[in-house]
Amino acid sequence: MTLVAGLILIGLLLFFVEFLLIPGFTVAGVLGAISLVSGIYLAYTTIGTTAGNITLFVSFALSLALAVVSLRAKTWHRFTQKSRVDSSVETELDRVEILMGDEGVAKSRLAPIGLVSIKGIDIEAKSTGAYIDSRTEVVVVKVEKARIIVKPKNS
């Protein structure tokens, strides 16, 4: 009788660990299920059918109660982060006005992305498709939200 109760309690404890501490399908859940099924099977085979039915019903009710308690909002509220992030990312384009037609120099090889210097600011840019060697003069073709697209000046 104590072995049956112990297996049921271990199974419920492992399910609790599975629900609240280790999200997903892990070893704790599998071992909890094996422990519960073993306890119920043991109750049927050693104590009798009536005790097995009672054990099955009590195990099911306790498992259901555990699931309801763990799925309530207040239970999860204790584990959630309560701070908010209200910041944004500032790009180089937010500080400097770079327009189509502006000229600069490739500081590194653009293959297809690299570093260019435009209006005295070193900024990441993308070529129109062709590789651009370092120290090549470039022209701004397009300015997107956070990206500058350039081409060689002589093309």
C-alpha cells in the first residue's frame, strides 16, 4: 500500500516539475507517467480491483487538480518577467542625412556588404551586386531604412 502511494506521489511530483519548472516534453514527464501507471497497476494487481479503481480515480483527480493549478494565470505570473523594454535602436542613418547621389569612398571591400565613408562617417553599405574594392569611389544609389546601397562612381 505504501509503495502504491509512494509511486503515485512521485509521479505527481514529477508532473509538477514538468509543468512548472521544465517546460516541454522532458524526462521528468515521462518518469512521472511511468510512476503513475506503475502505481495504478500495482494497486490493481496486489490490493485488488476496488482499490485499483479508487487509486485510478484519486490519481486522475489529483493530476487534473495539478494541471488546473499550474495553468491558472496567477501561478505563471510568479515566474514571468515584469519589466518592459521601451527602447529603440539608433542607426547611423538617424544621425546623418545621407541622400541619393552623395559620394564617398569604400573603406573595405564590398562583397556585397562592406564599410564606406560618406560625409566623413564610416557606415555599412551594400553594393548593387558587383564587388567593389577598397578605396574605390562610390555613389549612393538608394537609401533604405537602415541600409545604404552604393555603386562604383565610374560605372
